[in-house]
Amino acid sequence: MKIIITESQYKKILEQELDLIDDVDICQTGIDYESFYPHYNIVIINLPNNNVQEREDLYKKIENLNCDINLNNIITDEVFTINSKDIRITNSEKKNLFISKSVYENKIFPYLTKIEQFESFIDSTPIKKALELAFPNNWKIKTTTHVAGVVGVLPIKTAKNKWSIVNFFNSKQSVIRKIKMFLVRDYKNGTFNPDLKDIKGSVINWMANLFSDINSSDMIELVKIQETSINDAYSQEIKDSQKIRNVLHPGKTVKISGFGTIKDINLGIDVTIGGVTYQIKPCSQIKFEDKFIKVSIGGSNPNDYTKNPVKRIAFFKDEDMYVFNNNAISLNGNTYTYNKSDMIYPKTI
């Protein structure tokens, strides 16, 4: 016997099924995560394969709960239990889930396994040392114009000096997290056996072996992440520089500092236009408070440039541009505070 239903009846059944799927009991299932990322006074919970909308949807399911929730590490199989009220979401564009530093230090850090200790050595300086060991014939020492780094291997397509993509591994958090995941995997399958008397050295040598095999699936994945980031950032920098010139320096020459230059990396000068030096930053939020202006930069790296030979800081939020003299009176987390008198563009708000 066949049962015939109308299209509206079918849609109603489908909606009910979808509601059942959405109505997941987080208190029972817990939350899968990849790693924790301490960031100033908070600790971000890095979730696997998700986007901003999915993180916001997940938080909506959590924010009104009051129960214990398991955080399930999909790499190490560790499980940590915290209260649902401990989980918050950032106001930045990335909408990351996070816990406070105190919750992390009291409920999670004391119970981390040894592998978490090994991960702590995957940081900027050890990564640079590993790159030097991985590419001894392509490692160039510091000069009067450029910092030390790898040249000629996996070069950036737009870099005239063949500056390598791998030189950015130490500054890209998503790449660093991925390297940590590879380390955990190799530790669990027995291919990484650290010398407990020299854990740092063991981790550096492991990274050197990882980096040197440029055709491995691991390196291909790291390079893909980094190359996409570099290309996007470079295209945006060119676009932003042209807008600065068109608005504030019509007809003047634009000189991008370039990859690996001391100007860019050590001095913070992204571009020089008509003799005026600029640092370019994204803007996630701008607030006008009495005599002050507060500019937040989201997930971008916050640095104090007031002691650098940078004359101006240019912030970009979509198509809007805000330019200040390099006289920030404070840097709190990812937020710069300026006197209104230091705003160069726009003239009035």
C-alpha cells in the first residue's frame, strides 16, 4: 500500500527531523576541540573544522545552560569538565569560544598530560631554529636590509628576493596549531620519542625533520595554509596602500617595504608613500569616547609602534579608512587608544 502526502506535509516532517538534529543535548555530548590557545587574559577553545556561524550557533545552545560540559580533545583523547557558564564568546569578528585564564589554570592546566608540555616548545624562536637546521644551504644570515631567513626554497611568488613561505611559520597561529597537532600524532604513534633531558632540543629536531621534507603531506598542508594567508595579506596591503596614496598623497610614489626586510619586520614600516612611513592594520571596531578614540584590530598582532620610526598608523574596516599619528597613548590587548587630536583622516567624524 502506498501513502501519498502533499508537499506541505513533507516539508513539515522534514522540519521536525531537522529540529531533532539541532536539539542536541550539549550537557550529554560535550564539545569536541583541538587545542587551547592562551590569548592575554583569556584562553580560546580551538574547535575542529568550523566557521563563525557554527561557533555562534553552538554558543546559543550553551549560553542559557547550567550544567557540566565535557571538553573532548580529538587529538589527545583528553577530557576536561567545566561548567557551561565558564564558556563565553568573543566580541571580535572571529567569534571564538573561550574560557577565562583562571578557569584554565584551575580546572585544566594541572591535569594536562606530558604532550602538552612538549607542545609549549613549539613557538616563534624554536621554529626559526628548526628552519635554520632544516635548510642549511638556503639559510641567509641577517644583512643591513634583511633579517635572517630561508631563501630560494618554496619562495613567495611575489617576492623578488625569493623569500620563502616557511619564514612565516613562526607568526601564523593556525600553522603553529597544526604543527602541534602533528607533534601529538607522532608522539601517540611512537615516531616522536623525546629525550626527557632535552625536550626543547628534541622538539626542535623533530620540527627540522618535518620542515625539510617539503614534499610530505604535512608540509604541503602547512604551506597551503601559510601561502593563502600571505597572498591575501599582500593583496590587501597593496589595495590599502593605494587608497592611502589616493586620499592623502595624490601622485606620490608607493614603496612597499617587502618580504623579510628589517623595515617591515623590525621597524614596523609596511609602506612609505611620498616619504611618509605607515603601518597598516585591520580595524574590527572603532569607538569615539569624549577626547579619545579606541581602535580594536581583532585577531591581528597588536604591537606598540610608538618607539619605531613609523610616522602614521592606518586602520581599515571594509572600505573605511582611519589614519592616526603614531602617538597611541595606550595599547590594551588588541585595542589602541588615541587622542582625537591625533586623527589625520577623516578630518571630522
